[in-house]
Amino acid sequence: MDNAIYNTVLAFAAILLVAGFFVTTWRLIIGPNSLDRVIAMDGIVASIQCALATYICWTLDTTVVSAMFVVAMLGFIGSLSVARFRKRDGAL
């Protein structure tokens, strides 16, 4: 693939990732209940993972793969713990 096309595609992907990050951050701020906020945090974690993958493709630097794995594990453990210990919104 031509280098200019490759860089254009990666720049477009980065722009879409930033847009998705802002949309999920907005959902995190205005979410009507806690589950909406948890889903928004999952979306933010997925955006971070995709941003790291885009960085890897752009720079051809594979040292970030371990950070991507750590972000994935933290996102999974966070979602699992919220699902395990969540109560209803009105419950005391």
C-alpha cells in the first residue's frame, strides 16, 4: 500500500476515535443511571485500546502491546466487578 494512503487512513481512523471518545465521554457525564455510565466507561476503554492499536500501526512500535493488554484487563475486571456488586438505583 502506498505510504500516503496508509497515513491518510490512519489519520481518518484517529479522527473517528477522537470523535467516539468525546461521544462516550458525553454519555458518561449525562448518563441517567449508573449502568449507562458503566457502558460509557467500557466504550472509553475500547477507544483507548483502539487508539493504542492505531498508534502501533502508525509507528510500527510494538512495545505498546503490553499496555494495550493491561488496559483490556482493567476494563474487563472493572466491568465484571460492577456487574457483580451493582444494586438498583433506588435501593439503599
